[in-house]
Amino acid sequence: MAGLRRDGARMTYWTELVELYEYKVTDLLEGRAPRGGRRSLGALRDDLLSAPLNPVQLRRLMEADRRYRALLRGQRTAPLATQQASPRERPADRPGWATNGTAVSEAARASNDLQRLTWHAGVRRDLLEQGRVWQQEPNLVTLRVVYAALENAERAGGTGRDWQAVPEVNDTLSSLHDTEVIRRLVYALADLMLAPEGRTRVRNELLKIHEEPFPRHADEDVLAARLEAVGREPLSEPAREALRQALRAQYPPPRDPRERPAIRDAAQRLLNLLQELVARAPALVPGRLSPHVLLYAQEPTLAQERPDDASDELFIYMPGGSTAQWRGLSLRWQRVASTWQLQADGQLAQLRPDAPDTERSVLLTTSRGDLRAFISGPYLLLRAEGSTREALSAQAALARAVAFLMRPGGGFAALRLARAATLSMRTQPLDLESLGPLSAAKYAQATATALLEFARRGAETLVSRVAELTPEEVARHLQGAAGALSLDVTLAAGLHEVLHRAAFPDEVLPEPVHAALLEVSGDGTFRSVRLGDDPLTLQVADRLVTLRLDYKGDRLAVLPGQPPVVVGDLLVMAVPGMRLMLVRQLDWLAVAAEVDPPGTETDLATLIADEF
């Protein structure tokens, strides 16, 4: 009872605030200054747009807000008193208000639409996986129930044909042994669930099937009466049996009643599955997005400074730019008439904002995995498909190669060897002067971020080459480059090992744990932790590295004495005597540290002097 009273009090509280907002808007519409001024009205509006309102409260808020925004645009939709606002308070003189309110509302509507399409793509994928499982059932009972429910749901939508019973086991018309038929069947079910009325029709038909898997034939009683009458005819027994067989041939054979429990169980399982899928549908954004979530946004509070490589989604306002770098992919887009062209890793896709909901997404296959693009007006949502564990394992293996290249020992000998090996694999001549110790000065003077970017590009280039060559060919190129630069062959062997592991990742990561303090050993073993809003402290030898969120939502790694660094999908930090490797996918962080080998702190000036 106490919980009910608290819920009731909470509902009353939000209802009173909605009424207060309506009163303030009415005052403004009628030319009066709202109590508390415009600033209090704006603050109340912000609170309500992010409040947990029920449908009735939300509808009242949206209606009042529509009138308020129309007033700000100078298009009053409610009757006004003859008294007009003073020039100082006229909304038309403050265009920033109208621009901000419209931009936020438009972006929120697009976000809702795109998240709905993303959910639909997930429903398609999940149902397709379930379809493969249902195909293994001996009597295909679940697929037969899906077929009947889908047929009847579509007929309930306007075809007006008779109700379809669950097909029999060997029904030739349904062709449920065909994999392509099953794919089309589950996709049609997912498409029907995209709209709320479609979900309702599917649920109603499953409930009908659960109630009556297959109804009795309309002429069953007639047949029974005729068979009973045959028994009274003055005929011999063989003649009676022949007459009974002839009568039965005129009617469809009765269904096996033992099928009813199995069909009811399948219908119930489908109802539970669809309920789980609908429960995963995204919650709608009432009117305002979170800050810094939209790339190239017009509204400064929404604008994302850079794409987050550790996120599996990227939200873009396409008219605001034309290129982006995300998760190692170069993205380009341009408007072509009423469509948009998107290019990712050499793959070109055409996106049509005016297409039906089921056709406003496209799948691109890139070197970084599958990428699905969704469009809503001028807004684009990119979503990386695939397993978080697999993606993080690949990033962890790449981080080892990047850390290897970032070693400063021998005048950044690993980086110089990587450059020489890349030229060799491309069958280009080696410029020994540009690859000598003198060239390492730019690495020593570079910032940590610039050095990481250079080492990562070099590692990714070599990894792509290693994946195309045999191990013998890779060893020949690396050892030849090491000999040309007078470097130790053991360095070439070490680089070969980390590149091979990155090209063919087999890194096994442990399950993430929740922790506020994580101790990281220096043996190179990755540990996993689940990130939250609270800071995370990493203890690396005798140093502490803190990971925390800044005001823009970026996660920073802070090492005392060094500037903060943004933790993207891959970060390698120089901790005295160690290389700290951090890889992240969503809220899963894997971290490891490797001790620098002896000779890492070799003086660059001594190497240059030795060269001369």
C-alpha cells in the first residue's frame, strides 16, 4: 500500500507540473508575462521533456508545447488577446529560441524512428535464427503455427478471406521444408510487428490458434449422420463397408486430435517469444536528446565532437558534413536528388528517405565487419553488426601490435622496421636515409596522441598485408627490411609474431567484472571490467591511472603528470617502464600492461651519433 501511495503521489506531482506549464504557456499566449519569467518557463519545459510521464500527461505536455513553439515561430495557434507582447519580449526577435526548439524536436523524432528501424532489424535477425531451430523440429509444428498466424493476421488486415487453420504435417502448399520459404516467412512476421496494430493482429491470431488449433469441419456432423444411416440399410456387411468408404471419400479426412496439445504449446511459445521481442523495443525520446550524441548537429548542445570508436552506433546529421572516420572506416556521403549515397570502405549504398520502413536500411560488408545503415529524412544511423566479444578480442590483438610499434627503443626501431617492411611488401625501393635513426626524431617529438595514430595506421596496414601473404613471405620481407636497416633479426621475429596474432586473432578475454579498482599486472594478460558512470582506477605497478567521464560524456584516462587522453576503442599509454593497453566496446573494457624490454630508453642522440 505504501508503494501505491508513493506512485500516486509521484503521478500527482507530475500532473501538477504539467498543469503549471499549461498555465504559463497560456499566460504567454494571452500577452501576459508568466510568473517567474521566461527563464522559469524554459527550465520547467526542460524538466518535463525528460520526465517519466504517463501517456495522458505526455499528451497534455506535447499539446501545450506545440502551442508554445508555434508562438516562438510567430505562428500562434491559439486565440490571442488584443494585448501584444512588448518588443523586448517578442519571440520573433530571438531566433535562437525557435531554431533550438525545432532542431531538438526534429532530431528526437528522427532518433525515435531510427531506433524503431534498428529494433526491427534485430527482430528479423532473431526470428531468422529461431527459424533455423524450428526447421529441425520433426513435425515443423512451430513453423506451421507461424504460417497460420501470419496468414490470418494479413487477412485480418483487409483481405477478407476465410480463416486459415494450422496446416497439416505434410501440407504441400506451405513448402515449409524450403529454407528460402522460411526466411520469407519470418521476415514477413518481423515486418508485421513493426507497427503496433500488426503486433496486435499477430497476437490475436496466436490466441485463436491456442484456443482452437484446427476447428471441426462444417460437414462432420452430416458425415456422421450418413454413416449412422448406412448401418440401418438392408445390405451385406461388405456392401455397407464399401458404402462407408465412398461416403468418407467425399469429405476431408479428420485431423489427428493428438496434434492439438503440440500446436497449443507452439502457440504459447510464440506468444512468449513475441512478448520478449516487443519488450526490447526502444523507449521513445519525448522531446530532447542527450547532449553530444549527434555528429554535425546544428544545435551545439547536441553536437558530437568526434565519433566514438568504442560505440556500436553513430548518429549523423548528413547536411552538416560529408565525411567521418569511425571504427577504422572512412565514411563519405552526398545527396543525389531525393536520395543519399553512402560510401564505406569502398562499398557504395543508395539510401531513400521516402522508401517504406522495411526498405530504409541497407547492409554493407566492410573489412571491419558488417555495417548496417538506417535513414530517416536527413539523419543517418550506422550500426556495427557482430559480436562484442569477437570485436574486442580483435582489438586486443591489434593493441599488442600497436604497443610493439610504439616502443622507443633503438630510436623507434620497431616503427622504422614497420615502415621499411610495408615498402618491401609493396615492392617499393627502400630509402635508407629516411628510415635511419634521424627519422626517429619526429616520433620522439610527437604528442602521445599523434604517435598512437601513426603506430595504429602502420599496424593496420601491415596486418592487412600479413593476412594476404604466407608466413614465409612475411618473414622474408621483415628480415630483409631488418637487414637493410642493420636491425636485430629478433626484432623482426617479434614484430612478425604480434602481426600474425592481429591478423588471425585468437585472444581469449575473461568475462567483465564490476569494480572501482582494478589491479593490472605487467605480464600482458588482459583483464575485463564493466564500465559505469563512476570513475575506475587502474593500479599499474606503483602508478594509478583513473578513467572518468568529462562534461561532454567522453571517457578520459588520467595519469598524474600527463595530459588526459580520450579512451576510444583502442588506447596505448606509456606508463614508466610499461605499455598500458586499453580496448573498449560499449561498456566492456579490457586492459593489459607489458613491461618494456631492456634498452627501451636508449638515448636517441647516441644512436644518431653512432650513425655518423
